[in-house]
Amino acid sequence: MQKQYIREILMSGRWRAYTIIIETYISEIEELKPALFKMWLAKELEMDESKINVNSLYSALKRRRENQLKKQQKGSENINKCRDKNQSTSSFIFSNPDVIEKISRLTEQ
């Protein structure tokens, strides 16, 4: 997103402002961590550092991590369900047309 737009939503105090910041600058915040990222973001957006709430940055980052964890867990549950269906414990044995039975079913008397 454009820096100007992010700056405007941050200054206006709109909800989801920090979520948008996290999504836009995810690589930077993971590298710098929220406290240093606050200083970097203030310089990046050319605004006063006191206007950025570090606690809101922490909360938005935590929500993002929780959502990713839920998605990973949900994905692994779906994979496990598919595996369970494919690994059924059926005693049925498929016949093989290439193998001729050696035991005849008819017995002469």
C-alpha cells in the first residue's frame, strides 16, 4: 500500500490500521521486532514516533501469528482426514487376473 494512505489511516485512528501495517511491512516487523519497527516506521512514514502505539503493533502481530497457526492446524487436520480414509483396515483382497489359481474348485470322485 502507499505510504500516504497508511499514514492517513494511522493518524485518523481507524480500526484495522495496525493490521494493515503488519500485512504491508511483515518482513520488516519480523526482522526488527515491534519496538525497533516503531522507530523505523516513523521514519518511513515521516511522522512523529509518539503517534505509533507499540502495544497495538504487538497485538496485531500476535493476531496474525494466531491466524497463521489456525490455518496450519486446519490444513494438517484435512491432510490427516484424507490419510485416514486412504488407510482403511479393510480385509478385502483384490483379485489379480494374471495369477491363475492352482487349486481347482471342482473335485472328481
